[in-house]
Amino acid sequence: MTDRTAIARFSSEDVEAHLAGLTEILHASVMAGASINFILPYAPSDAARFWIDKVRPALDGGKLVMLVSWVEGRIAGTVQLDCDMPPNQPHRAEIRKLMVHPAFRNRGIARALMMEIERVAADQGRSLITLDTRTGDKAEPLYASLGYVTFGIVPGYARDVSEDRFDDCSFMYKRLGPQPGASV
Ligand SMILES: CC(C)(COP(=O)(O)OP(=O)(O)OC[C@H]1O[C@@H](n2cnc3c(N)ncnc32)[C@H](O)[C@@H]1OP(=O)(O)O)[C@@H](O)C(=O)NCCC(=O)NCCS
């Protein structure tokens, strides 16, 4: 990474102000085959709608944290932390929508985003992080190297972005602190 790389926390106003860059990274990721809930055909307008209709209100509601990695004035990566958990899981949060623009991959941006979102989670008192990722994707060993443990694989969980095929999904967790209620 260069010293012109920075990670920023985005508000809903930031989403609106930087909609073009966010649309570009989501659209490019899906077009490059990312398994992040969407399937083809996928237009830039679909990506823009995701940020405006889903992410902006969640940020306004204060239950979602979104980080963006800037490289030389461009949005190179992003990740979200969903803190909207049921009342019996105040210690848990879920990682969502980790993506790095195809033009910026393999330079440690995802790893840096994950380390920063974990710091945010810990600051918010979240000691248990969960996530899911397509089994066999590049993200899986990245998460494992960050200490995430696979607790289950669901066969045929999600459709491939372009092919008529349903892929397995790995569910993972990481503890950032002691297990609540566990004796030490
Ligand atoms: C998965 C994804 C987020 C990884 O982003 P990334 O920024 O390329 O990842 P990083 O560079 O932080 O780390 C990935 C690998 O590159 C390596 N790397 C880091 N810096 C590097 C460098 N300067 N040169 C070469 N490799 C490097 C890392 O060691 C890591 O290696 P690993 O495969 O052994 O884990 C990206 O491929 C992506 O957006 N995929 C599509 C969306 C997706 O699948 N998201 C996950 C949803 S759960």
C-alpha cells in the first residue's frame, strides 16, 4: 500500500456524496464474479440502488458501520459491520460486503479493512464476529489467517453470479474477547 492509502468511516451523507465510486466498486466486483448476493444481469443502476436503498438507511439507523479504503483518491475497498442483532446477542456483530475493486487487489487492502473493522467492533463492545463466505473463495483463507474459525458449511447455499449453479457457503466466527458467561 502507498502512504496515500487511508481508511475512512462513511456516514449516509458520505454514501450520497461518493455514490459514483461506490457504484463502480460494487458493479466491478459483481461483474468480476464476486459472490456477494447479486447475480447477472447486474447494471450500474442496480449497484447504485443497493447503496441508496439498503445501506444509507441502515447507516442512518446507527446499526451499520461502513469503512472505505481510499487509494490515490479512488474508492479501492469497503466493508460493513452489521450491529443490528437480536436483544440476546448484544455482543455479536456480522461482517458484510467486504470487497476490493479488482484493480486494487492483492495489496493488503482487505486485510487492513478487516483489522480496522475489528477495532471498531471491539470499541462498540462486540466480542463475537460472524460472517459467511463462498467456500473456496479467496476470502476464506484471508479470514482464516485473521483468526476466523469455520463452524459449518452449508451445501448449495447461494447461486453463482453468472452460472446456473449453487455453491457451498462457509460460516465463520472470531472472538475478540472472552466468551460471555464463560468461567476463566
Ligand atoms: C476477497 C477480497 C476482498 C480480497 O481483497 P484483497 O485486498 O485482494 O486481499 P488482501 O490483499 O488483503 O489479501 C489477499 C491476499 O493477498 C496477499 N497480499 C497482500 N499484499 C500483497 C502484495 N503486496 N502483493 C501480493 N499479495 C499480497 C495477502 O497476503 C493475501 O494472501 P492470502 O491469499 O494468502 O490470504 C477480494 O478478492 C474481493 O473483493 N473479492 C470479491 C468480493 C468477495 O468475495 N468478498 C468476500 C465476501 S465474503
